[in-house]
Amino acid sequence: MRTYLDFEKPIAELETRVAELRETASSGEIDIDAEIERLEIKADRLLRDTYSRLTPWQKALVARHPDRPHFKDYVAGLVDDFVPLAGDRGFADDPAILGGLGRIDGQRVLIMGHEKGDDTASRLKHNFGMAKPEGYRKAIRMMQLAERFGLPVVSLVDTPGAFPGVQAEERGQAEAIARSTEQCLSLRVPMIAVVVGEGGSGGAVAIAAANRVMMFEHAVYSVISPEGCASILWRTADKAAEAAEAMRITAGDLQSLGVIDRIVPEPLGGAHRNPGEATANLKHAIVEELGALAGRSGEELLKQRRDKFLSMGL
């Protein structure tokens, strides 16, 4: 069954009614095709209208949708001959960050990103996409490997933030995030980052300081969650919607501010309604951006990345 968000309740009612009528029609006792068609048109119109005017808070809810595709889903649709890499060669393998070698449209790449999981067991296994220090050190190792072999790096960002637990802090969480960010900025190969869901805090920036930064249409990217911001400013998470509005966390806002370079369109109703179309849109954008960066020297890539991030906020 499809999962509906609170603001989608009117859509849910119409689509549920359509499903019920289809089941009735399949019995062949009565002809209600005209009524089904009328309701389908009405539901489609309502879906288009709703998603054309989403608030920042509603976009945050879409970005967190439980059925939204994650790293493993995109890799399955994007990458041929995928060979996973694991471990930081220092402490452990962190399943919150996955990565490996493969080909996108024939181009050899190293692809890495956050994995949230898609059910209770896998979400616990992947720690809801919240990486620990060993996850960022694994990312560093993979980026260094890519540079050694001259491979472009593609990063898919989807995390509420780095894991804030005591054990992560004991193992040097802040230092690992800083080192990973530094590694992104010092790469002499092309790097493309895409925020495919949530881009939360330093946990996102650590693998997103790229030559080209893109976001899915309904993704969000911010230094803190709307709930966290509201808790700090108003001492209650109930004002998360107001915080989301003020923080300018949407793809449109961030593109206008120069934080991201490109918005990747999503299927009507979000990536979770048509993962195949979302993956195709993502592949098109990645291939196009890889082509634009191809042939640049290491020095050119370094300068472009440096200029890009130093110019933010000016």
C-alpha cells in the first residue's frame, strides 16, 4: 500500500476511491469506467496542484518519505558492473555510507553515498543514514582510491546528519567530518554531489563539497533540521514549519543563493511515486555534468571548487 503524508489526505481519499471502484469494475457486474476516469482526472489535478505549491516544511516531509528511493535503489538503476568497497581500514565498516566502483553510461566512476534503509531491520542496520567516524574515513579512502586511478567521484547525499552518539565522539567524529570535507576539496578528479533526500549538517557537507552540487526537486539541505532549529529558537519543535520557511532549505532557495548548481526534476508526486523516472532524471543530470567536467586538469578542478565555495555568501 502507498504511504500518504498528512497533507496528501485529500489525494489519498480520491485514489483509494478509484482503487475501490476498479475492484468493483473487475467483477464485471456494472460499468463504472466513466466514474473511474472522472475521479482519476480529479486526483491527478489535485496531485499537480498540491505539489506545485509545497511549503518548505512539506518538502522536508517528502524528502523523508519512507518509500523514497535510497542509495542502493539508485545504484541498481544507475550503475553497471558495480563492485562494492567496504571498511575504513582502521576501525570498522560503517553501513551508513556505502560505495564502490562501476560505470554510469559507460563512464567509469566511484560512487558513494548515505544509505538509510527501507524497513525497520535495514534502517537499524544502516543507522538511518547517520554515519560514524569510520563511515567518513571510509569515504576518504574511497576518494583517495578514485584519485589514484583518475576516476570521477559521484556522491549521493541523504542523511539527517552525522551520528551524535558518545562512541562516535570518542572516535573523533568532528575530525573525521573535517578530514572528509578536506578530501573533497583537494581532489584532483571531477566530483559531483547530489542531495537526493535530506542533506543534514556537516554529515552531508562531508561528502558534498564537490565541483557540481545538485539537488532533487523535493530534497532539502540545511545546517540543522527544522525541528532542531525550532527547538533552539522557540524551545519547541512544534514550530518546525516556521523554522523551515526561515531557513530556506529548498532546492529553489539554495540555487538562488548559489549553494547548489542544478535542480534535478522529480516525477509528479515525488521520487517515491515513480523511482524509475527519478533514477532516469538523475542519470541524465550526472552524465551531463560529468561531460562538462571531462578534460579539465587537476589544477582547474581544484580552482573551480575553491572559487565556488569561497564565493558563497558574497
